[in-house]
Amino acid sequence: MQAHDKVVTKKSILLAYQMLRCMPPFVDMRLPTTIETKVVHDLSMYGCFDEPNVITISTAKVWDVSQLVATIAHEMIHLHQFRLKVLDEEQPHDVFFMNCARDVCVHLGFDKEHF
Ligand SMILES: [Zn+2]
């Protein structure tokens, strides 16, 4: 596969982020227009968010568009938590996260069980 044929790239992460950012419920979170993106190959994760605005996707776990978009949506909630200063490193998937995740799944149709 050529480099430009890959589904998960720094560019595709940014474009998917920018698409999601314009859709409910993200549109109400007023997230930044641009972020930093990274691609890694790490079997221990799908993706991660790093302060202040970095979303990383792991090609070891994420290789199709639906996984890519769902993983970015997940990390965008962490970005939202960070911007509101309610991101707890010890407990990132707290009640606030779960409420946002439920909203995101209802609006965008992601599978709640695997989000
Ligand atoms: Zn998470």
C-alpha cells in the first residue's frame, strides 16, 4: 500500500476531526478549528488525547473509517473535558465523560457498547 492510500494519516485524522466538530453535539462544545494529530502503531491503544490539543491514533487497532471516526469522537470528548478543566487523568471516563459519550452516540449513531 502506498503512503497516500492509507486510511489513517495525520491529514485524515484532522479532516475527520473537523467534520465531527461541525456536527451535534460537538458543534455546541466550540472546539478549536485545528488540532495537532499523530499516527502511531501501538497495540495497547486505539487512540489518545494529550494536552493541550493532540489527538493520536494507533494503526495497530484502527484501520477503517468507522473505527477512525469513532475513536476521534472519543478523544474529542477528552479534549472537551480538558478545555473545561474537568479532565481527571486518573479517571478520564467519569460521569461527565459518560454523559457526553451517550449524547455523541445518540446523535451520531456510534455503538454505545464499544465507544
Ligand atoms: Zn478515553
